[in-house]
Amino acid sequence: MREQIDDRMTSARRKIVQAAIHLYNEMGHTKTTVADIARSLSMSSTNVYRFFPSRRAIEEAVVEEVLEETVSVAAEAARGSGPALRRLAAILKAIADCNEGRPAKHRRLQDLITLAVRQNWTVVLTYDDRIRGLVRPIIGAGQARGELQGGSPMALTCCLLEAMDVHLNPSRVGAATLRPSFDEMLRFCTGALRRAPFLQPAEMTAHVQLKAAG
């Protein structure tokens, strides 16, 4: 019985979120009221408030739903095999592609996403944690195989995501008029992560001499 009630609650919440997404796409979130959402579902505003305590709670659920799409795509990319840098590139590209494609799919939701990111809503902080959770194990595995430089996997994860932020941040879609391309930033970051080949003392001396001569 309890499971049936939980299923009905989940189903009702999902219908409300989907209705909100539809209306936000049509009118924008600032012009959409709880009454509008309720009316589109043929229910009362009071009934909507049974499932969400406030309009802000609905907005948070909408942002969570949209960002979940990105997490799912990134998680699928993370399940690939091969060298660490290749897997990291696949994850980052998946996230960047989701960000670039969002305005076309969710026409008028970008302002809500931007607001949520700038105000550090809990759903955004959770999203950031999940993305770090996908990247960090791959960096750790790459270090263990000698592919990536040493150091704290979490620190390197944060550095990588911060450096790529202009392409990964869901609030920065089209925000910068002048920025390195995704491929340019990726080459820079993978170059920084890649472990330099170990040089023997004699090779190190020759390497230094060549650099000095050049």
C-alpha cells in the first residue's frame, strides 16, 4: 500500500514538473504562475501545493530535471573504455554538447538555469558534485596506469572542470563573445594532465641543453 502511494506521489510530481517545463518554454518562468500549471493539469493550485511547497520548489525540480539530462549523457560517456584522456574528452564533449543544444530544446528555460547557477541552488551544487564524481575516478585510474600526472585526483578534477567551465557551465551558453574553442581548451587541459615521460639523468641534461640552445 505504501509503495502504491509513493508511486502515485512520484507520478503526480513528475506530471507537474513536465507541465511546468512546457509552460516555462512557452511563456518563461517569470510569467508562469502555479495557477497556470494547475490549470494545464485540470487541478487546483491547492492540489499542486500538496506536492510542492512553493513555486520555487517547482522551479528547482524543473532545473533538476533539465540538468539530469546532462548527467545521464555524461554518465553514458563515462562508461566507455580506453585511455583516461580519451574518456575524459568524451565526458566533457557530452556535457558541452548538451549545453549548446539546450536553447533549441528548452527554448525559454535558459534564464532559469542561469539564475539557479548564479544563486547556487542546491540542485546545481548536487549536479556539480555528480559531474565531479564521474570525472575523478577516471583521473585516478589514469594516474594508476601512469597515463596522467600525480597529485590529488579531486584537485585535478576541479582544475580540469574549472578550466573548461566556459564550455561546461550550464549558465554560460553563448555568454562569451571571445573564447577558445572547445577543442583548443581540451588540448590545453589534456596537455596539462598528461604525464611527462620520465627522463634518465643523462637525457635530462641533454634536454636542458637543447632548450638552452634553442
